Amino acid sequence: MSAESAEQDTSVPSTPGPTASAPATSVPATSALPDVGAYLARIGAERPDRADAAALRELHLRHLLSVPFENLSIHLGEDIVLDEKALVDKVVGDQRGGFCYEVNTTFAVLLRELGYRVSLLQARVVDAEGRLGIPYDHMALLVETFDGERWLADVGFGDHSHYPLAFDERGDQEDPGGRFRVQESVDGDLDVLRDGKPQYRLEPRPRELADFTAGAWYHRTSPDSHFPRSLVCSLLTEEGRITLSDRKLITRAHGERVERLLDGDEEVRGVYRDLFGIALDELPVVAARNT
């Protein structure tokens, strides 16, 4: 997962969590989504008649337009448990967003309830120097429709493709977010490229949610991860993208970019509420400042 993909100057792979002493945990999920309608309402989507590619595209876009990519929990001292029900409660019940492990997990729960077959895939993010991140650096989804089409869905990589990518297509795929390609890599892995630049290396072997525990813990505690040192909340919009990086609001609309420093806690709290739909009793403070 990459905050770098949310906004070039507010980035890095994904991570959650409060204290550096306790790793993120993963527990078996039960009845993760008792109310499908509430989740669909959260993203402004109708229940599809069938689990096909067209419905998946719409759900994917609606999710990106409604659920922010954010790492606020690490800076609010909130615990993060890699458990489906806890994550659904956060995204749907608390109207929050999350980083890749969180929002892609919850999206997988929704898709399964709607009749799709979904596998969790682990990936390693490629940095600006072309180096691969740690194993389980990122989570993406392999989604199979009712008629056997396979798609790569990813609502947890910040600024990325707006629609799922055809998993078995090896040519260029045009998307509002750029020109994407899924190509063969070493040892049977797949490289996902955007505008010719590698984004992450994907391992096509299905994984369990518990497998991502170590990656989540690393990203929320390691000094080598940007997440303890950066605060980001980013959301796709119909016109472009909005990102709040600490107290800097970055707006991209119709190809133009505007940056503005917010003035005071109340304005920051208002931006979280009005632009991202997140109501906060207290504002997050970059965790690294307290260490």
C-alpha cells in the first residue's frame, strides 16, 4: 500500500496502529457484514442484480469516491485489529477510511456478500529508486465474477486505477487514473505498472488475512516506514482528488493543483468532517513527534 500514491508529497506504504510495543493482531471473523445495505449506502451504491464485471466497476469507483485512504489511527493512538468485523465496523459504522489492509479487507467482505469470489493477494511496493518493499507491504484483491472473469481490484493504494484491472490481460489498460499494465515478473509474480512505472509486485497465491499481520505491524512501528512520520487522508473526487497532509490541504481538480495551509484546529476538524466525512473529537498528531 502506498501513501505516496495518494499524493506525491504525502506518501508511503500503509500502516496502522498506536503503540510501537504491540503488533497489529488478526483474529477469525464471524458475521462480518450483517447489513449489506448499510455498506452499500456508505458508498452510495445500489445492490447489483448479479456479480458481474459492470457491477464490480461501479462498486470499485463508488468505494474510492466515498471511503478515504487514511492512516489517522496510528496518530490517534487507536488500536487496529485485522479482523473483518472490526474493520467493517470502522469503515461502515464509524464512517472512517483506512490503509490497504483495512479498506481492501472490507471491500472483499462486501464483494463476497454480493456473490463474487475474492482472494487476498500480497504485494511489495516499488519505491522511487525501484526497490521492493517488505513482503506483505500491500494487499490487493483478485475478484472473480459469476461468469469466471478475473479482475484485480484495489481500493487501498491511494491515487491508482479508478476501476479494476483485467487480471489476465497483459497489454495496456486505459483508465481515468492512467495507463496500467499487469505483466509477468520473476518467479511467477506479476508487476503492476502505471504509465510505465512499476507500482507493486504482486504474488498471485491467495493469502489469509492473518498473513498480513507482520506487514501491518512493521508499517505502524518501524522507523523505516513513512506512516509513523506522516499523516494523510486522501479521497478521489469527481473532479480529481483531495488530500489532507497534516495541516496542508491539497486539491487537484481538472488537472490543476492547489495547496493551502489550514488555520487552526477548528478549520482542520471542519475539513475532516466536510470533505472526508470523518468526525473527530480530537485531532491526530503525527506519532513520530512524540518519540
